[in-house]
Amino acid sequence: MCDAFKKDVRGWIDTELCEFLLTKDIKVSVPVDGSESSTVAFAYATEGILLMDKTAFAEVVHVYSPEKTYLPPQCRAEAVKSMCEARLMSTVSSRRYGLKWLRKDATRSTSEQLCAAVRELQADFVCMGYSGLKGKKQKVTLAGAKLSSNVWEMLNNGTNCSLICLKDDDEGELPLKQRKGVWVVSVGLNKASTKAFLDALRLSKPDDEIHVVYVKSWMENEDSDYTQEVREKFEGFFKTFGDDAQKVFSRYQDRSTRFEIISKDRRETIPQAVVRYADTVEADFVVVGANAANRVARGKVPVGSVSLQICLLWERNFVVATWIDAAATSAHRREGLNFAPNGCVQHLA
């Protein structure tokens, strides 16, 4: 067994759980409102995820208010539905998608209704645009960057799934079909980082580049024990891709993977260093992890400040990979597996 999967490695996730996350049929929730941003996200969900992953199912969700007659024609409920149906019908089988049009509930916000739809679907991913029809309504501001309210609520409303957020204004910028994608995954020695790497693998396609990066202090001239442990963990992962005995991991040997240690410049923050590297390699997506259950148990919001700053500072698309042991337990039980508290996977009788 590869060193990456030894139980004494910090941030280790059981091998069977890793394989389960990489092979299970995934469900994707796709909120749309007719805006340019949501249309780009919808394009990625259809032309990217559904075409690349033949087991994926997408549910397109739209919350509408009949009273909003002032909306541009292309943003009205029937027009949005017609656009989505036309694209989906020309892309995949009708068994692989669904449409959910919800009338606005006066007692709940749009984001609350969207989050409820995500939970009802038991989605693995939600794919949405960075801003909506009203632009980036200020919810969180860091270094002059604003995070829209719907995205903020999706991150913090306990949906238990990973968020794919599209900032690109034009779907022509997306790594679709034959265009190679470049992924940068920010990691450390924790399970959320491992989940971020697994999500990047699952969303990538053959010939994509996946850069796994760890930022060390600018005063660290030689690798510390922690830095060396991070390197060994992920380089151990990479070795399994070329091992045909690893039936699941060997499927990803056609990805180009590399581990990079980034040294921070003086007075540079970790998010700034990650974004600097992503700019250098012209990344399409930056992926960060969020140990949501642990943070909520300590009275904090599900996504940490470092991960959030990376998402805000990065000008293109990002993925927040959510790691929640409880979600893993539920998923395993549906597949006849038990995810025990000690991290072991047991087959149920």
C-alpha cells in the first residue's frame, strides 16, 4: 500500500473512501437566473461535467417571481427554462438531468430556497455563477473583493457539498472539450486538503494539469518535518496513478500531476502566494478545502479565512471542497458501507 494511505499520515482518508468518492455517481445542483454569470456556470455543468462524467446527474434550479415583469426577456422564467432545455437535450440523455422551477416563497430568501433544493437532491456539487442579476451584492469584503450573497449563503448554510463557482464572463474561457484545464490545489496536512485534491481529480479530464501546492514560510530555508510530510503524502498519491494494481487511482494516470512547494515572499500572505502561483501557470480553477463539520462544532463558519481569501483574491474560477465525516457516513451507508468513527470503512452485513 502506498505511503499516502498509511493511517499514521496526518490528513489521511481511508483508501476505500477515497475510491468511493472518485467512483460514485455524482449529483450536481445548478442554480440559474439568466444572468451571464449563471449561464457560464450552466455551460460548465453541461459541456464540462455532464459530458466528461457519464455517471453524473444535474438538476437545474430556478427561483422565479411572476411579479418581476421588469426583468429582461432572457431572464424570465420561461425563457430561462427554454434555454436550459434546449442545451441539455442536445447534450445528454433526459435521464441525466432534471429541471426544478420554484416560485419565490415570500417567507424565505432565494438563497434559502436554493440551499433547500441542494439538500433535497443530496448533491455532491453545486455549480453556480459568482454573481447574479443584481451583480455582487456585498456580503463579505476582503482586500477590496466582494463575495455575492447567494454564494456566501451556499457556503455557509450547511449544504454539505462542494461548491464550484464560476467567475469567467465568457464560456469560451472555460476548459471545455479538447481544451486542457489547469487546476491548482492548495493543501496542508488535513482531510479537507485531501478532499480538495480528490475533487480536482474527479472534475478534471484527460490531459489536464493538476498542481498541488503548499506554501511555506519565507524564513524556511530547508524543508521542515511538516513540509516534508506534505510532500510525501501527495507524491505518494501520484505514484498510485501509475500502478495498474490500483484499479481506481490508475484511471487518472492520463492527468499531469505535480507537487510544488511555494516560498512566501516577505510580507506576503498564504492566499497571495497561492494566487501568485495560479497566475504563473494560468490556472482555470483554484481548489481549496473546508473542514466544515469541525469548524461548525467550534462555533465558526464552515469555510476558513485563508480558503475564503484565496477564493476572493483569485480572479477566475474556484472550488471549495467540503469535507464532512457525517456526509461520508450517510453516503457509505447508501452503498452498504459503514464509515466508522476511527476512519475505517467496514462492509455492512
